[in-house]
Amino acid sequence: MNRFPVRKVAVLGAGVMGAQIAAHLVNVKVPVVLFDLPAKEGPKNGIVTKAVEGLKKLKPSPLGVPEDAALIEQANYEEHLDKLRDCDLIIEAIAERMDWKLDLYKRIAPAIAPHAIVASNTSGLSITKLSDVLPEEIKPRFCGIHFFNPPRYMYLVELIPTPTTRPEILDQLEAFVTSAVGKGVVRAKDTPNFVANRVGIAGMLATMKEAETYGLSYDVVDDLTGKKLGRASSGTFRTADVVGLDTMAHVIKTLQDNLADDPFFPSYATPAVVTKLIEQGALGQKSGAGFFKKVGKDILRYDTKADPASAQYVPAGGKADEIVARMLKKPAPERLKLLRESTNPQAQFLWAILRDSFHYCAVHLADIADSAREIDFAMRWGFGSNRGPFELWQEAGWKQVAEWVKADIDAGKALCTAPLPAWVFDGPVATNSGVHTPEGSWSASQNKYLPRSTLPVYQRQYFPESVLGSGAVAPLKAGTEVFKNDEVRVWTLDGEVLIASITAKLHLISPTVTEGLLKAVDLAESQYKGLVIWSPDDVFSAGANLEALMPVFMKSGAKGIAPEEKKLQDAMLRIRYATVPVVSAVRGIALGGGCELAVYSAKRVAAMESYVGLVEVGVGLIPGGGGLAYIVRRAAEMAAAGNANADIFAFLKDGFTNAAMAKVGTSAIESRKMGYLLWSDTIVANKDELLYVAIQEAKALFEAGYRAPQKKLFPVAGRNGIATIKGQLANMRDGGFISAHDFHISSLIADVLCGGDVDAGSLVSEDYLMTLERKHFCALLEHPKTQERIMGMLQTGKPVRN
Ligand code: NAD
């Protein structure tokens, strides 16, 4: 249990990182005050105000909803130092200069609360050296807290203690950062660039060097070192462009300035091309050009050989050779063997960079991290790899790969001649064929396997991300299985709450899924306290499975679909009126039928990164699994809550726009603003706590004497409402903003949302609205333009505009 109550956080420095860290704290409901220097002209908070305004425009958005920027309290060091007293945590994120940071610490020290934790977000300075200047009483409460950019989206936060940091301070901070802020914590040693940037940037430098050796262009390297290699899709050079070449040069300089004794020191030289691009002001994405440049729709790549007087950028688009791409799809042992033995330069290049990373990590493990797990998690969470370097090495066959790496070192092919450490070949790692075991991960400094952290906060993670080889049970094999069909697994962890996991691709809802969920509801009602719908990956459900309905449609047309759709609608109602609570644990996309499943549940527990919406219009349809009936009911409920005589139509407008424009929330917070989550729902900061919280919520509802809602009739806007909406739609159509088919679909949405051709205020039931949904849905299925949209989506995965 986290016994470190953080009532408020101060962030010092409203630059790129500070402002976005503050924004993310707002996302997770942590009150925050953001400081910067007093402005020289105008209001003293000018610098902070500008930064906060900037947050609203930044893409990808650092905020759940832009208007929440107002929740960031603004301050400057001249007028508001006293505000620090209320803060339990102070995160310093000012410019990367030791002297400036030290000056600031001295200045704020008298205002810091006696219990507050003070942490620096520095990327490259020594935390211990920073700590040295602090008053004695603050030193035990000081450490490093290294967020990655962009902080909302990057899961990794490195925590770095100094020799004087009190251990319980770090434990408290780890609990807060994990559970409240929602991040994956890696503890790092106070060595230059800590873990992720040390290994990641050394890896990028090695990749740039080997690319030159094998004569590969930037676009080809990026294709080879992106998704195909199980790494971030931006590959190597585009990642450098996104990070900013100046920032990258800064991180490289830290390596150069501090690691003269490192055997890899020569490979820390700044690549000539990076220096050249920086000189030209081509700093990457932020300055419009770097290794790549976007001109209109074309992507160009920098060409070092091009005549500087003429175009320096040439068309990009080079791809991996087909034969190499095929090698990359093989299982790890075969993959590495093929790459190593191939004469294809791309394959040789890939073996070379993998060898370099294994070599580098093995040589440095003892110095930079407590165990191999920290390095692997840092590379996954900070650099977007599917697997860390040690995991891949172990997967490919520990001893064999070790021998290959050794052979290359001996042959002078590696980046340096430093031998692999003895633990690679002798002792427990060799015996166990790897650094990760069920006992723990190898610590080269302590010569033993270290288990995972046992901090109480991790008890909230039933299935935390785990490294390959750790023997962690896969969630879909865990617990007690109660029922299973081809697309749903129904199981329980505690015998009290049932869990239904959709296992179909993208968790698409087919008749088999519906059948599995209904069975789960039956079982939950008879023997459990509730049902949680949860899956271990980052998709809740991409919607109804149109492909599964194809055979029925081919055989009997829309008439054949109507009964299938009714079954889906009935399943939604069964979930809503179940005698035990059904809790949807939403994470990632919940679209169309997935959104409907969520809104018909008794409660939603949603990860911050949840994207919810009714998107059927994209395939030329209307929401047909109760999505529109839901919007009508919510509008009636909100009107009733406000004022018994309130105009329903006012509450319907947003719901109409969201469905008619297939809008999707860009966060759980926005999805709630759009009405797909309720204020009474729970938004969870850490994705790995979702199942825990959902089970707690289901139990709490049950224990509080849960009864399903009563079936009610509710008032609709009727034919007047339809006429109003259609009038506006006609203007949009005539103005060329929407197509004739969009007009048609939107009119049908309006028809359902207003309850059809009835008087305003008429009372209708959910069943009645669902019948209307079904009628229009089936009619649209027969429409050639809708069929064109469906076929387009099934064939290309992209919406057809017609
Ligand atoms: P930035 O240049 O965007 O912002 C720095 C802020 O510090 C500015 O708002 C500036 O007004 C303020 N500042 C400048 N001089 C000051 C002084 N003497 N006293 C007080 N405030 C001063 O920098 P950034 O990129 O946000 O980096 C901030 C910190 O975070 C650095 O330590 C950096 O190493 C670290 N970091 C950066 C990134 C990144 O990708 N940019 C990632 C992780 C960590």
C-alpha cells in the first residue's frame, strides 16, 4: 500500500519536459504547480503561461483533454516560492546545466517542506553531484526521476538513488510513480545517461556506424531496424529525427565527457553526418528536416554523397530485401543463424548490430544496472522494442550466441576488443542458458539472480509485464478455466469474480464471442459476485466482426442478418440487466460493438490510454448493437437529472455528432467527455492495474447490494428533432461538407436518436429503439454505397469515402 500521500506536486521548469510532465499529472488527477523563471516583461508568470498554452496545441496531445491545461497552477520563483511548502514531491526539469540546477536548489531549499521528496529529471548529469550541493536535510530525500519524451505516452521512468538517498524514499516514489502516475519504473545506477539512453544511444551510434560499413541508406536501415526487427516503427534514423539531433548530440556528449575509460569509447564519436546536419540547422522533425525531410506528401532522405550545391535530399522509400525480411520472420535461433551466415549485406548488417548490442550490454551490465531485467525493460519501455537485448540473446540460444559474439570479438569484427565477461560462459548463467530465470534475473555486480521487486504496489498488478525466461504465467493460461470456446475464455482468479477474455483477433465480436459472453453472464449470475470483461493486450474490442457475418449475408441478404443483429442487441441487454455487475475493463480501442459492450456494462474501468467511439459510419452503417439506444437513454437521464422539463434535444446533440462523425475519444478522459464513459467510472493510470481494479469494483458493487437498473421508458425528441437535424445536414451536404450517402446515414442515425416519427416527448423503450436500429442497419446493408465501404474496409483496412 502506498503510504506516501502526494497531495500536490511541484514541477520546476516549464520547458519541453516540465510542461508535459505537469500535463500528465493533471491527466492522472494529481494537483500540480508548474514553476519557471519570472518573465522579464509582462506578467511574471509569462513563461509558464506560454508553455501551458502550448500544451493545448502539441501533438500527440500531452493532455487527456486540452481544457484541462487550466488545472495546472502557474507560478514563478520570484513571487511564489511559498507554494512549494504544500508540495510532497518536487520534480526539477530545468535546462541541462549543472550550475543552473545547483543555483535553483539553493534558492528553493528554504521553502521545501521537511518531508518532501526532491527529484531531478536530468538526462545526463550525475544525480550524486547534484545532491552534493543540497542542504544536509534534503539529501536523504533527493534522487533522479527520469521521464522519457513524450511523458504521457512513454511508459518508462528511471529512478536513480544517490549514496545518501534513504531507501524508503525511493520505495515511496516508486509506488507513486507506478500506481498514481501509471509508469513502468526501472531503478538505475547513477552512471552517465542511466540505463535506457546509455544502451539505446550506444545502439543507435553502433547502427549508424555499421550502416556505413555495409553501405546501407537511411531508409533501408529504418525499414530493417523498425517493426521487422521488433523495434519501434520509426527505426533508427527517424527516431533520431523525432528525438532531435541536437538532443541526441547532447546525450552523446555525456558519453564522450564521462566515459574515457569505457572500452567502447571510440564508438561514442559523434557521426560526421550528425555534426553536418546540426550545422545546417537540420535538427530533425522540429526543424522540418534531418535525416529525412517531408516535402508535401513525399518523404526525402538526406544523401551525403549528393552535391551540396544541388538537392541534398533524394526520394526515400528504400526497403529491406525480401529475403532478409523473410529471415526476420523465423524463430530467434534460426533467425540469428541465418542473418549471421548470409552473404547479403543487409543480413550481415543486422547480425552486426545485434552482436554489438549483446557485446555492449554484457560488458556493461555490472556497472549500469542491478540486473539484466532493468536493461531489457528499459529498452522495451524507453525505446519501444518488443524484447530487450538479453531476452533476444537468451531466446536465440545463450551459449551459441555467446560463442558467435566471442568469435567476432576475436576476429576484430566487433566494436571493441573487450572480452565478454566470465559470467557469460561460466557459472549459473551458462548452466541455466540465460540471464532470466524463474528465480530472477542475473545481476553481474552481485553474481546472483535477483527476484523482482516485492513492493506492495506490485500486488496491484496481477500480470505485470515480464521478461522472457522469467517463467511468468501467461494470463490466458492462468487461474481456473470455467468455460472456453474458440473466441472467449471464461476463467477466475479468486473463485469470486468471473473474467471473460475475448481471444479473437482484435477482439472482434462475432456470434461465437456473443455466445461466450452470454455463457459467462449465466455462470456469473449463478455462482459469482460479478463478471469482468478483460483481455491481457491493449485492445478492448475493435467492433463487430463483419467478416463472420458475410456467409449469412451472401446466403440470405439483410434478412438473414436481422436475427443475428437482434442476438447482439439482446446480449447487450442481457449484460445490462444481469443480476450481478458486469464490469468492462477497457484499454486501447473500444470501437463500434466494443464501445457498445462497454456502455451496456454496469461499470467501466478504463486505462488512461483508451480510445472509445461508435465508428460504424466509416463502413456505411449505423451503430446497431444498441449504441444509439444508449445515446437516447443517456440524453433522457441527463435531461431528467437537470430538470424534469429539460429539452431532450439539447442533451442529444453531442451524441448525434459523435456517432454521425464516427468520433473516437483520444484518451479515457475525452471518451468520458463524449459520454461513452461516465463520471462514476474509474480511470486507471497504470495499464497493468486494470484487472485488479476491475475485480475490486465488481466485488464492491456486489457487496453494496447490487441490483440491475430497472427497465424504463424514456422521452424522445420525435419528428421535430429529426427535422431540425436533417435541416442542418442538408446544409452540410449542399455545402459539399458531406456526401449524399453520409447525409443518408446521418439521417437514419437522427431517426433512431429521436425515436422515429413520433411526437416530441413520446415515451419509448430500449426494445423499440433497437428495432429501429435494426431496421435501418439492415436497409443500409443492401445499399451499394455501404457495400462499397464494407468491402473497402475488409480489403484495405481503410475507410472508403463515397
Ligand atoms: P527546455 O530547454 O525545453 O526547458 C528548460 C526550462 O528551464 C525552460 O522553461 C527555461 O525557462 C528553464 N530555465 C532555463 N534556465 C533556467 C535557470 N537558470 N533557472 C531556472 N530555470 C531555467 O528543456 P527540456 O528539454 O524540458 O529539459 C529539461 C530537463 O529534462 C533537462 O535536465 C533534460 O536533460 C531533461 N530531459 C529532457 C528530455 C527531452 O527529450 N527533452 C527527456 C528527458 C529528460
